[in-house]
Amino acid sequence: MHYIIYLYFAITIVLMSKLKFSMFGIVITAILSVTVSFNSVNAEPLVMDINKALDPGPGFGTEKIGTVSVDVQNRTADLSINMTAIPKPDKVFEAWLVDADGSNYKLSLGAIEAGSLTTSEHMVNPYTYTEFIITEEPKDDVDPNAAGTYGGAELPTPFGR
């Protein structure tokens, strides 16, 4: 997509130079190019396996318990979670994004119902998060904090950059 924008700007410069406005065109093109670059910070969509947590932790093993798809576009993170594991009868799975390399803050994405959850979160900086985790919480849990990690995945770069 960026190459189309740059091609447009190059054509604009050529046309303006023929009209003796080349310096004006170069300045405007540079300003717009920087603006477009800052406004379209996006990562490629990624799909990862959710693996059962190591016991004892930290970290995740190799037993696959589901998948998570993450797509970040213009500071909106779209996540789709599908679990093959089933929570205990008196429990529910909850999905979280975690700033594991910084504050250890955990952002709840919601409960996973019938094995899946799709959510869209508008964030100031979605790249703060370095882990995606699943916890197994009591049904009707009143505690807003995360229980122990049931499973998860390390988020690759650009997450946690």
C-alpha cells in the first residue's frame, strides 16, 4: 500500500516541477509522506497456537489447547480465540493481554463461551503487550484480577518492541 502512496507523490513532484512549483511540491510531499507513515502503523495479522502453561511456570509447553488470531490496524486490535480445551464444570476460560516485560498489567478481553471469543479493542498502544494468556476463572467471579495462567502464547514482534 505504501508504494502506491509514494508513486502518487513522485508523480505529483514531476508534474509540479514542470509548473515551476517543484520546491513547494517537495515540501508538501515530504509532510504528507511523514503524516501517512505515522498514521498507518500496522502489523501483519498473525495466528498462533495457544499452549498449556508449564507447571510449574512461567512459560508455555507444547500441548496445544487452542488458537488465537491477532490483527492490529490503526490501533484497533481484533482478536479471535478458539479453544479446544474445556474448562471444569464450575469454571470459565477468560482471555487476557499481558504486559509481561513491563508493568505485568493484564487486560481482560472477556470470557470464552462455547469455545470461542471474538473481540475488537481500540487501544492507545496495542504493542505494549508481550503475552496472550488464558485463565480458568470461577463462574460469576467477582475478583477482577487474573487467576493462575492456564495457557497462552508469547506475542512476537512488533508486540512488546
